[in-house]
Amino acid sequence: MFEALAGMFMAMKVNFCQMKYHMFKRQDRVVAETIYLNEVDKVDEKEKYEKSRLPESGYMTVAEYEEKSRGKSKKEISAKILDKAEMPEDKNMVYIPQKKFKLVKYNDPVGSPELTLPRKLNFDRQINAQGIISGDYTKLVYPAVYYYAQSDCTSCDLFLINLDSSLSNIEKVKKANIVNKEPDPLISTSKDIDTKFIFRTLTPIDFSSDNTKLVVKEKVGHRHDGIWKTDLWVYDFEKKEARKLPQIREAIVNYWALSGGVDFDEKRWDIYPMGFDANDENRVILCAYAYTGDIPKFLGTWSIDIYGENSRLESLTGSSFPVSTVGYRLEQEADVIPVSEVEFEARQAKELEKAKEKEAKDAENFEKQVKRLEYQRKIQQMDMETMIKIRERQQYIKDNYKKSSDGLTGN
């Protein structure tokens, strides 16, 4: 494009300064006026050209500046969430150890996920526990635990964050932010704070193999008395509904009441969800134990369908049933990224930055050249048009000279 404009300019180039029109300027007022107007227009074009080479602040008027610098209302300001804060570059810093992360199975060993309440919860009033990533890396679910100081108790919500599909799997998780969570929780515990020292927590166990369902356990207990019971939940992402499954606890109580005459109202016992059945994604496997003050009594391996319609005793002798492990969690590796790799990435980033700067500079220079050629072409065009008018005036004077008595038209 630059070469084409240059060629066009050279083809049209006319040295207007060498044109022999000064005699006509002295002899004819029309010629003098034409030349004067052309010079004025050229001054205007020169001012426009010089303004175009300056930043906006270099030529704006006081009124324009005041208009642009006026205060803005909150409605006019759109808030932005910055992906990454710009950190000042430290010229003396060569290498900063960077942590390495990897994705590992969340529910491994099966039934192991637990949510602990650290002491800092009492001061921060809220903590966000570790989340579980779906097997297809599209969703992250995490529990948010709240502390109420007036009654020294807790409640919990389970939130969903949809992950950015344009990033790598690890980067998806690292860049997940609670700002982007869905506004409504998937599951919520009771927010009743009338009874002191009660804690209620929600812990994700695992996703189903098709990533459309999530099994969750809700623990209810007393700060000084331990866990009272664990309830089972299943969340369906397709139907967007959560189902509590108390039927499994009822089935266990009824079975042992009929077969062993055990009254669980006088005993402490609980269930331990393992995850989804590897052979049937519509069933959840769990184990039950009774506490005797010594070795816990095994109450069997049980399963229940996700609708709570069918509870089944799988075994009274063992808990080794195939359970699917689908979800992932982010784990920090023991070592850090090697110095050579960090330095290589830094060099690449520097070269890329230099290339971008050069590209921007070349584009800026090209734009300046185009503006300069357009300005010169405009000046040459104005000179040529003026010269044509002078030639026409010259011819007019020549044609009418013989008819004039004094040789000057005065027109």
C-alpha cells in the first residue's frame, strides 16, 4: 500500500513553485485572489496534517479538555474484573520459584473427602473449602462455610463455578474465581442459629461418570458432642434440582431393628458415602457403622438409587465394591518449576513483547508515512487545480486582449 501511494504521488508530482504565474498575479486581480486562496487553504491543510501527527492532548482546546475531564457518575462507569494485576518488573530479580500443580483424583481413596473447620473460621467468619472438578473439566463445585459468633455455630452452601473452556485443564482451575460463581447455591444447610454450638457442613463426594450428577454428604453435629448424623444428597445438573435421601437411613434402622432387635435411638451410628456405583451410575454406594466405645461395629455396605426409591443391602461382610472415581482436585507438587524452564519462558515472553513493540512501531511509522503522502498529494492537487484556473484565466485574457482598448480586462 505504501509503495502504491508513493508511486501515485510521484506520478502526480508538480513543482508548483516553478510555475510561471507571478506575472499574472501582478497583472490580474482574479489570479492574485486565486493564488491567495490557494495559499490560505494550504496553510489550513498543513495545520490539519500537523495535528494528525500529535496525540489528542497536543491540540485539543480548553473546552474540549474540560469536557473530557469532567466527573462521571457511577452509571457511566462500567466496572471491570482484571484477570491479572500488572506487577512492576524487578530488573534485579532473575528467578522466582514457581509452584507446580497437577490434577489428581478427588475421591481417592473412595469415601475419603472430608471438610475440616480450621480455627481461622472463627475470625474470618467464612471460608471456601477445596472444590471438586468434574471429569469433563467444565464445572467446579466448592463449599462455603459460614460462622455465626453469637451462637458459635456454622452453616454451609454449595456453589457452582463454570470453568473457562478456552484454557488448559490446570489453568481452568487456577483461574476459577468465586466472583464468577452461580448466584444461587446448589444445596444449602439450615441457617437456624438458635441452638448453640451446632455445625452443619456440606462435602462433595464425587461426580457420576457422565458428570450430570453429584453426590454430597451433609454432616450435622455439636461442637462439644461430635457428629450427630450424616445425610445423603444428590444434585442433578440436568434438572437443576437437589434431592435429599433420608430413605437410606430409615432402611438401615428398619433392617437392624427387625433382624437384630437393635434400637438405634439409643445408639450412635452413621453412614459413610463412598460414591457412585461403577456398574450403575444411578446408584450410590455407602457403608454404615455403629459406635460402641471400642471398635466400630460394621452395619453393612448399602446402596440407594438417586431418586430414593430403592434402598438395598449389598453386603454384611465387606465394603470392597466397585466405586467410580470421576472428579479431580488441584494438588501442589513437591518440587517447583525448573529454573531453565522459567528462564526459557521469560525469554520467549520478552521476545514476543519486543516483536509486538516493533510491530506497533512499524504500524505507527506506516500510518505517519501514509498521512505524509496524503498531505503532499493534497497540496499537489490544490496547486494543480490552482494552476488550471490560472491557465484558464490566462487564455481568457489572451482571447479578449485584442478586443480591449487598453489591454487589461479589469474582470
